[in-house]
Amino acid sequence: MKVKDVAEILEELAPLAYAEDFDNVGLLVGDLDMSVTNILVALDSLENVIDEAIGKSCNLIISFHPILFKGIKSLTGSNYVERAVIKAVQNNISIYCLHTALDNAIEGVNAKICEVLEVKDPRILLPQQGTIKKLTTYVPRTHSKVLLEGLFKAGAGSIGNYSECSFTVDGTGSYKAGRNANPVKGKKGELHLEEETQIHVTFPKSKEKSVLTALFENHLYEEVAYEISTLDNVNSQIGMGMIGELELPQAEQDFLDIIKNKMNVSCIRHSDFLGKKIRKVAVLGGSGAFAISAAIKSGADIFITSDIKYHQFFEAENKILLADIGHYETEQFTKNLLVDYLTKKMPNFAISLSESITNPIKYY
């Protein structure tokens, strides 16, 4: 098992293509071709986590937060980032991070929060834009079935709960092969007319490489005519935050007590109580104040997130209860999610849950 093999498994859960543009995800330290001995899963890859990996003979750390976020111009050990990276390199430890790729995953950070709080039927709160693409290509009519089968196998043609979706149109294609060409059909220098099928299939952005590989491997022509476009269609399977319902409505203060108990929270910063039952719950792990308006629009009774600033609490507008439970607190179970996932995918491999506490915030 190499680092790249583990990375492929992780990308099934959280494709890096869905990480936010500002983020830094993937392999940040190490070598994709390095053989993996043991894996340590952590929320952060700080120096104490590197020490823990050394003590447990783990040479791959899978971290939610990236230790390298902004560009660095030197490695002198002058700050916590440089010290962690230097120690990882010195001990031949690779660091792989998921961050917003896992935030946007349908079974990622926010799904885990919903599971812990027993929020039922969770769905994406803020679907990510530009994640659905469409391929249009042209193939000899006699070969269209072979090409479609290859495209489907590569991940094209899935729409919601449906698979192998496509649209085809028959027509006549034309081309004239140049003297350096090697045409499968027709002759050099002569106009050739071919009965062709125009194929349309959609696919997720994360599958573009595999879909194009399948296109070229299964197409007859020397030069493949195709086009790829990005659709504005909403993708309900990718995006930030989730919203769902409680099985039984809860009084506001009672539900805050439930949050404190289940999320191991010592205190909650919240907006004014509205005097109504909590039934519809919106969550967003990490800094989620940007989604307050989306939570209100969705009809949520409460929005659970972190890092809400003073003036952002006014955005509640007596329409929703805002609950800031802490950044670390919203994401603390992410490492449990990853350990469970990897254990199912790699049942015979040693995977450890980090015992290091990396929350920099203390409460008095």
C-alpha cells in the first residue's frame, strides 16, 4: 500500500476537485510513491501530532486541516508550521490533508455533525456551483454502444439516483484527411461522409480525467472531436453545510443542552431565543457565518456553526437561532469519521485515531 493508493481511497469520499479555491489540500509533505506502514488520523498536523505519529510508527498522517496553508519562504523552525514540517520530513512522514474537500462531501464533516446530533434526512445547505460538466462527442454509429459503455464505466451518465444516462442524435459527419493523417475510414485527400452518432453525457467535475481517458481509449478516430461545458445545474450531492429535522421538536434551551452534551461543548454563544420549538436544524462545521442567510432561507429554526462575529449575530433578524459552539467543537468528530471510513475500506491495515488535543482555545 502506497500513499497514492490511500489518496485514491480518500478521494472516493472527498474528491479534491471539490475543495474551495482558497484551500490547500492533498499531499502537502512526502512522496505519493512511498510505502505506508501505519496511518495516524488527526484533526491537525501540529508538532505534537508528528511526535505521536513517530511514537506509533506511523509514516502517513491524514489530517483534516492543512499544516501548509499560505506560502512559506524558508524552513528554519521559527514557527509552529515550520517546526511541524521539518520534523515530518526528518522522520520520513507524509502528510495528506482533506479540509474543504471533506467539508463539501455529502458524507463528510456536516453529515457527521448531523449523525452526532441525530438530525434526520440531512441534505446539502449550500450546493457548490459548477460541479456538473457535459461531454458532447461524435462517433461512427456502429461504434456508439462501445463508446457509451466505456464512458459509463468511467463515471459519466449519473444523475441523482439514475445511472447510464445519455442522449444521442444520429446524423452525417464529414472530414477530409490530410496527407499526414491516418484515417480509420475514408481516404487521404478525399471528402468522407460518415453516418455518426452525437453523444451527450454529463459527469461530475471530479471524474473529468477518467472520462476523457475513456473517450480517447474507446473512440475509433485518430482525432476525436469533442467539447466539454460546465453546467449551472444544482448538484445536490456536493456543497457546504447540511439541513435536516429532529425526530421530535425541542425547546430552544433544551436543544442547546443536547448540543452541549453530544458535542462536548462547555459553552455556546447564541442569538436571542425566539420562543419557539426547534425542529429544522442547519449545521456547518468550521467558520460558517457566510451561510446565515442560506440557513434562514431554508427555513431552519437553528443554525449551528462557529466563528460568528459580533455584528453577524444581528443577521439572525429574529428569524433563526444562531449557535456558535466553537471551531474545534464542530469539527472534532471528523477524525472519527475518517478512521471509520478507512477501516471499512482497508480492514487489514493499521489505522490509529490521534489522541492529541489540538484545540488552541481554552475556556475558563
